[in-house]
Amino acid sequence: MDAKMINPFVDAVATVLPQLGFQSVERGQIRLGEEFVEGRGVTVLIGLTQDVQGNLAYNFTEEVAKGIASTMMMGMPVTQMDEMAQSAISELVNMITANAATHFSSQNLLVDISPPSLVVGEALKARISNGKFLVVEVNADSYSFELNIGIASSK
């Protein structure tokens, strides 16, 4: 997968998370995934269409999702993945993906994003690509989550 397809997401994470109260945001390891993303507890799926097509799966443990939701809500304790916490995590995914879509526009690539779909549970197996996809680890303060990227440019 071309770095030009991944960098908008890495840049978007580095832009959005500090705006939400995270002090330290770093890209961790990158590896290839094959066929399925396996749920870690909370997985948010979002699709891309137009000049960049494919799917993304943001993959969190439930504890990490609750911690991130708490940070987004200015430290309000989050003890369960209730409707408010789910909404916060879905909005985070929306913000990062929309920011990446803006980065793609600077490459003259038009991108539309689908509404995010959040799934709670570890038994999830989601196919985001017909082949290999990229798994990018994101470390934000003491939280770590995966961004699974199965996209390609149609141009």
C-alpha cells in the first residue's frame, strides 16, 4: 500500500487527538493484516468512497475506549460503554476520518465517508479488504488502539 494512502490517517490522528486533550500522540508499530480484523472489545467501522475506496476499522479494548471517551469528555469518569461513551468514540472516528479526507483533497482526491458503525464485543471478525490491509498502532497518552486500513485509490 502506498504511503500516500496511509499518511493522511497518521497526520489526522496527530492533528485531532491533541485537540481533544491528549498530550502525547505517537504512531506505533505498523504491520500487515490479512483478511479479517478481530475485535478487541470496541470496533468502529467506516467506509470511504469516490477516488479513495475501501474500509477502515478502528479497534480498541473496552478499557481503552472508556479511557479515551473520558478524556474527550474532559475527565468525566466513564465506567461502562454506554450510549454517551459509544457516541464519543464514534465521533472520534468521524473526526479522524474526515480530517484524513481533507488531507486527500490536497492530493486532488475526492473522498466521501460513510457514517461510522460501532460494534461492542470481542467475538467480532470483520473483513475490511479482499486481501492484505495495514494495521497502524496509535499511542495516545497511556492508551493504545489499532487503525486498520484497507483502502485503494481509484485514480
